[in-house]
Amino acid sequence: MNEFQEWKNVCKAKQIVKVLNQRHFKASYVATRKEAKEKLIGMLEEGASVAIGGSTTLSEMGMVEVLRNGNYQFFDRYQKLPFDPDIVDIHRQSLTADYLITGTNAITKRGELVNTDCTGNRVAPMIFGPKNVIIVAGVNKIVDTLDDAFKRIREIAPMNSKRIKHETPCAETGFCVDCDCKKRICNFTTIIHNGIKFEGRIKIIIVAEDLGY
Ligand code: SF4
């Protein structure tokens, strides 16, 4: 990336931080994913219970390893469990965690957060449950409008389906066909319009680089 693209990313990141704070989120700017990781770790108290939303952003930052090795009560959704229902139990426990850390599928220029889930285990606690929600997002998540956010989600969903090995048409073709199969991953879509109800609960770290997809 050349210096002008980097400059553009910094401008985009700083502008969306301003908009998000006007919408009563607690947003902050960092230049790199390394800074985002340090900032995020600094926001977690030792001993706190922490849940994580499925996120390539957080995977790229190495946050699962941090939480596994740190002094936290980590509701580890990635651990190997003998039965599927056990992981649902972890998702249930996550609803009462001190912290949910997660990415977001899209942020509109007006400051709305748009997300789609398979089971709802990420979008539900983003809205209510955990005392604190910390969202990390690169500038690639910023879109113009809600329609652009929905379009973005349809474009990235096939990659998610492939990543989590769901047998969906899009995991074969790479394109969404608005499927009707049992393994469909696009079942629950939320728009968080603002952070006004529980001021300060949703904290957003905006990174001036592309992160996740
Ligand atoms: S609706 Fe179905 S085909 Fe479309 S992205 Fe979601 S899982 Fe894939």
C-alpha cells in the first residue's frame, strides 16, 4: 500500500470514530492491528469472564491465544468438545460474560453496525447480556448505506460458510443464492443504531488498515 492509500485509510478511520462517538458508542482510533491488540488487552481486567464472537479480525490479531493463555475466565468457543450441544452451552454462558469481544460485518458511514449470524450467538450478546462489548474493525468494514451493508454481508457470507465448513450452495460456488438449506449461515441480521441505551457499553476500536474480510 502506498502512502496516499495509507493516508486515505487514516482519514476514513478518524472520520468514522467521530461519527460513532456522536452516536454514543465509545469509539477510538488506532493505526495498526498491533496497536489494536495492545489496546484491547489493556481494556480487559484480569480475572474477567470473556467471550469471543466468531471473527477473522480477532483471529488475525491472535486474540484466541491471548485469552487462552491470560488470566481470564474464557468461554472458549473454539475448544474441541465431544458433542455439539456443549458448544451451545458455552454460547449461553457467553451471554453473561463481563466482556464480549467481536468484529462486525459492516459499519455504515452514519455509524450503524450491521451483522448477520448463523445461530445468533454473536448478534444477541452484542445487543444485550455481556456488561461490555468491545468491537474491533478495520476500515474495510466501512460502507456507505444500510443497503451497502447488506450487500457486503451477502458477498462475504460464502467465505464464512466455507471457513466454518457448512454445506451450503455458496460454499461450492462462492455466490449467495439465498438458500433454503439446513446449514444456511445467514439467519439473524441485526442493526445497532446507536449506543445510547447503555452509554459506554459498546466500545469500538477502529483500525486504519484492512482487517479480516
Ligand atoms: S443465504 Fe445461503 S447461499 Fe446465501 S450466503 Fe447465506 S448460506 Fe450462503
